[in-house]
Amino acid sequence: MQNDNQAIITFNQDGEEKIFKYNILKSSRGPCALDMRSFYTDTGLFTYDVGFTSTASCSSDITFIDGNKGELRYRGIEIKELALNHTYLETCYLLINGVLPNKEQLEDFDLELRHRSFLHEGLKQIFNAFPDNAHPMATLSAGVTSLASFYFDHLDIDNEEEYQEMACRLIAKIPTIAAFAYRHSIGISYIEPDINLSFTHNFLSMLRSYPHSRLKITKDGVEDISEVEIKALDTIFTLHADHEQNASTNVVRGVASTGAHPYVAISSGINALWGRAHGGANESVIAQLEMIGDVSNVDKYIQKAKDPNDKFKLMGFGHRVYKNFDPRARVLKSLQDELKEKLSLDSKLMQIASKIEEIALNDEYFVKRKLYPNIDFYSGVILTALKIPKQMFTPIFVIGRTVGWITQWTEFKKDSQSKIARPRQLYIGK
């Protein structure tokens, strides 16, 4: 039982009934938390919570999620509002500084990022150490780790100027490293950043352009990067910017707890994000759609997904936190429909995805289990429509999530109660 401020836990220990009281920590939104920090000292017991499904590892004022309602907010602002009415750079400024920028602040921030997007000449040599077919995520992780060797100056987290410099350096350089990693993987020359282009336009240019031409040359003539494409990718960056204490953010905070350099902590987050169950899921979605092959095969794979004896799992459905429609997926669904109209996109993969979506949203099996399409289902299809190479799906997730990792790292370092991450275990060996 509990009163307004405490929970009383009663249990038998060694034949003796014992009572312990623990404070209830109030939240501004969502569930409150039971302060169990003295539980082991009090009782000699550990709590057992595999995957930390019921454990709050920190307090935070950055991002709020209500999985039952399908709600996501950055600094109190709904994700739909940010995705539809603000740019990714505005969202970055919001996460870093706690407020949306005014016009002058945004211009200064944008200009700072444009000038910091270039890589140190020594850093470029690192790409040559990797084989031509290296996955861009592996190269990207190594490139970000190497930033700690090029910029190993002491970071005073209480010095606002130093913190802002670190944040801008990472946000600006990671898209360049990602683009270079991809171009190295297919054996073509790098395209340097262009300070005349916006953040997202510049990334697409570094990804697609050819030397001596900032445009993509096609058999039909010259195809520039359209505003529709820039807006679509910018929205995807915004939707990925932060997501509370997910696996990769937990890794970033854990590495930060050791006192490691922030670039190393961010690189650790990149490695965690690469996993198929995390940021690599959108790549898996497309691989599965390609495997299904045709709309006529959808029913067969839906039945396989529903068969308890079949190991087949439908990728892009359900979420660890959301038990309602993922709010980010709602935005991407609208974006996908807009792209189909404005770019006349109706690829075979889109047709397969639409058929799966239609069945899943109306099938009792999926509805009962609350297996709604998630962000990975739509983002993979949209990125394919934007002609983004499949191996770049997760690096694009990294670009968007970088600002979230930076903000979470900073919050951890500024927390006077933070400690080195050290979970305990239930030993069952000899």
C-alpha cells in the first residue's frame, strides 16, 4: 500500500515479517517512481528487472513518452508540431538549449554548423584503412571515435561555450563522416561540404553529387535535389532526434558514467544503434519487403507471422514502449502519402507495404496485440523512395539521433547525483 509520499513494502524474510518504507518520487508527466536506492542496504536483496522494463535509471527533462496514449514530446512540445512546423536544426537548438530559437539565433546556429561540417585532413585518411565494401556504420563509428584524437581538449561541462562547441562539432561533422563512409564503400571520390547549402540539402549533395558538379546526372538529363526530398529527410531527422532512455541512449549514458570522452560515448551509441532490434530495423524492413517480392505474396506472409509455430516475424510492427500508434509513424504515414502524390511514387515496395499495413490495421490478431506499424516500417519505405541506399538507412538514423545523445550525455554529466552505471545480477551458477 502507499500514501501520498511513501510506499510501504511488507514481506517475510528468514521467517520474520519486515516492513520497509520508500519515498515516491513525483513526476511532472507519466508514472511516478519508487526510490529504491537504499533497497539492497535495507534488505540485502536486489530487484530483478530484465531489460529494465520497470526501472527508471535517471531523471530527465528532455523527452517524454506516453506509450499507452501514443505521445512523444521534446522539451514539452509534441513531436507532430515539431515535425510539421519546424526544421531539424530548430529541433536541435530546442534539445540543446531548452527553447526554440528566434530568427537570429537560428541563423547563427545554422552558420556555425555549416562551417564546422568540414573534416580535418588527417581524419580523411582513416577511410583508406577500411575495405571498399565496408558497411558505412562501421566506418562511421570509427570516424566518430577518432574525433577524440583530433579534439582531445579538456571539456568543461560547466563552460557553456565549450559545451556548445562540442555539440556543434558533432552535429555538423557526423553527416560528413557518414557521406564519406558511404562513398568510400562504393569506391567513388568524396564530395566536400558546401556552406551555401542547408544542413539536410548539404548531406544529400555529399551523398549523391559527382566531382565538379553539385547535381545528380541521370540518363534523362540533370536532376537537382528537390525541396520535397529535402523536407522529407529533414522530417525524418527530426522524428529520430531523441527517444528517451532507449538502448543506444542508455549506452551513451553508461559510457559517460565512466568519465570517457563524449566522442567515445557517442560512438558507443552508434554501435548500439546498429543492432537489428534497434536502429537497424528499418534496413530489415526493406530486406523483408524485397523478400516478400509481390503484393500477391502478402497474405501468405501475414499467415506465417500469425502462426505460433513459425519463426517468421513481421518487421516494422509493434514497439517496446508504444502500445498505441507510434506518433512518429503517424507523421511518416502522412509524409509517405505526400511523396506518392508529389513525386508520383508508387513502387512495388510501396504497394507491398501498403497491403501489409491495410491488413495489419484491420486484422484482429494485430489489433488485439497492439502491433501497429512503427517508425521503422514507414522510414524504410520513404528512404527507399528518396533513392537512399539501404546501407545508409541506419547512418541517417545516427545523424538524426546525434543531438539527442549529446543532450542526454550533457544532462548526465550535469546531474550531481549521477554514478557509474553498475547493475547487479542474480547469480545462478556453480
